Amino acid sequence: MKTVRKLLAPAIGALLALGVSAGAALAAPSGPPIRIGSTLALTGPLSGTAIIHKLVGEIYVEQLNRKNGLLGRPVEWVLRDDQSRPDLARTLYEQLITVDKVDLVIGPYATPNIVSAMGVAQRYNKMLVHHTMGIPSLAKYDMQFPAWSVGPNPESTVPNTVIDALATVPKPPKTIAIVTSKFPSVYLMSKGAREVASKRGLNEVLFLEWEFGNRDFGPIANRVKDARPDFVWVGAIGLEGNQLLDAMKKIDYVPPLHFYMYPAPGPLAKLPEAKNALAASIFEQHPPFTTNPIAAEFVKIYNERAARAGLPDTAVETQAAASFSTWQVLEAAVTGTRGMNDKAMSDWLKKNQVDTIQGRLRFDRTNNYGDDLMRVKQVQNGQWVTVWPKEWAAPGAKLLAD
């Protein structure tokens, strides 16, 4: 009997980590569905990344319903297209709560849309768990919880992490060019990078901004080339990084060390001009991340589903991991309180930590943020691999400078 218990222990532990008891895992959910409402940027300039979040949500809900759902009831995801527009996101969350009468809400993709959804959640006293908000200072609502583990001051901690990584190359950069979209979260990071770089002794040779939605990157590419920096910080989101690199290719310019804040991961990794490009990350599908059995199972399912969906990159990386973690946090709050009372779930999250595939999240610092778990990844051989900090690097991987 002791041998049987020993063999079952790892499987039971994995189920408990998902917030599901071993006995309940065998029972099919029944009763009226628990309806979870959200929007995503299924069209518009943010759609290239939001499609990842859509796929992750579909996988998570399917997996829940193959087990015991939530509270023994099936789960239904009520998803609307906010078209990458914060104003529309606000209207749709209002409809989800008042017309569709969803039981729970979960955040959209990208900071401006999350802020819009947060305002609606606050109006109706609904808890909001969200996955990609890059400006913690705006998250003042008491019942919002980020699964985006950048800590309360990412404008400082993230650039410092990047510069720490660059210090490991044979010839660390001495000059920096910072070019950035005015998209709120990346703009905050880029302004922070400007201050951090100065404090760390890097000489700024260029600071240039563009309006979100810009499509003409030729002048920006020329300015970067003329500045001749050792390191280019690109405050890009979505496909902006690809568009800038395309413009650089047309003028025969190859950037030296170059970093992209929130790129569309698949398209950038597959672009030949993105060789050795750096970006922020919280998860990549290699050890030590995949030593977590839940992460390993998710990677396998996501790879298969992403291939069927025709995504340019089928790998699980930071966006997919943030999305999965958000669903894990929401499930943990429901399971931990054995109900769907928004206030009770919020209180529970503030007092408890949640194990996710990116690490253990806590919500007890400024604006319910926790630790900065951000890492640095690099495109190597057409794939993203973590290169910093060393303890999270892919086996045998290190930051390449040429």
C-alpha cells in the first residue's frame, strides 16, 4: 500500500497544483456553466499577439472541462473582439457584466485595454485578473491582480536586468540608441531605460519616438544607422520590431546588440534580420521551465494546437505563459475560496501565493504587484532561448554578441 501511495503522489501533487483534487479530477462537471467574460484584440494592430492569448484560453478552458470544471460546474468562455481599441474594450466589458451577466471577468491583452477593463470592473466591484499590464502605477483598483510578473517598478528593474545581461558579452556596449513607440507600456519602459542607461554609464547617442500605428520606419532606421550605437533599445510592440528591421535591411544596416520590448514573438524569431535579437521573457519552452510537469503538459498541447492554427511560431514563450498563468491565478482564487465572491477571492489572493508555470506569484506589494520575474531571451537559430539570468538559461545557452 505504501508503494501505491508513493507512485500516486506525484500525479496527485500535479492535480493539486492545478487547483483540482484527485477525486474530483475523475468527475465530469455538471450543472449550469460558470461564464467567464473577456475581450481580446482579435483584429487591429495588436491581433498578431492577441491570437496567442485566445489559443491559450481555449486550451485552458478545455482542460478544465475535461477535469471537474470550476466548483464542479462546466466553464464557458464568453470572448469578444475589442479590435485593439481601449474604448471598445470598455464598452464590451460593460456589456459582458450587465447584459451577458458573466460570473467572472478576466483581462484583455495590452495595457490600454486592461486599464479600460479595470475601470469597468471597479464600477461593478468585480475582481479582474490580467496578464500583460506593463504600467503598474496605473493599476490602482484594489481588486485587480497581475499575472505579468514585472514587479511594481519595471521601468527600473527590467532595463537593469537587460544591462546586466549585456555586461556578460566580451565587449559590453558603451553607447545606446533608444527608439520607441508611444504605446504606453513600452514608452514607460523606454523612458526608464534612458534613465537606467545613464546611471549605468552608457552614452545615449539617439532618443527617438514614433506614434503607435506608424508604418513608415525608413526615417527611424536611417537615424539609428547614422547614430552608430553599440546597442539599440527598441520600444516595440507587436510587429513594429519586424517593420523596423525590414526598413534597416533596405539601407543595408545591421544593428549590433538589439533589444525589443514586447515583440510579436513568432514573426520576429523567424525573421532572418532578427538574428541575436533580445527581448524580455518570463518563460521559454526549455529547462528549467519545463521541469514543471504542468508546464511540460501545456507546452505539448500548445505546440500541437498552434501548429494546427497555422501560427508562425508554435513555441510557448512569454505571452502564452502570461496568459496561462492568468487562468491559473483565477482558478486558484475560485478554488481557494470555494466560490465566486469577488471580494472574498481578492482577499484570498492578497494573503496567498499562487504557483504558476512562470514561477510563484504574490500580490502583496504596491498595487497588488509582486516580484519582478522578468528574464532576457535571444533569437538563436530562429528560436527564442533564455540567456539571462544564468540559472534560467537554456542548457548550454549564453548571450551571443555577433
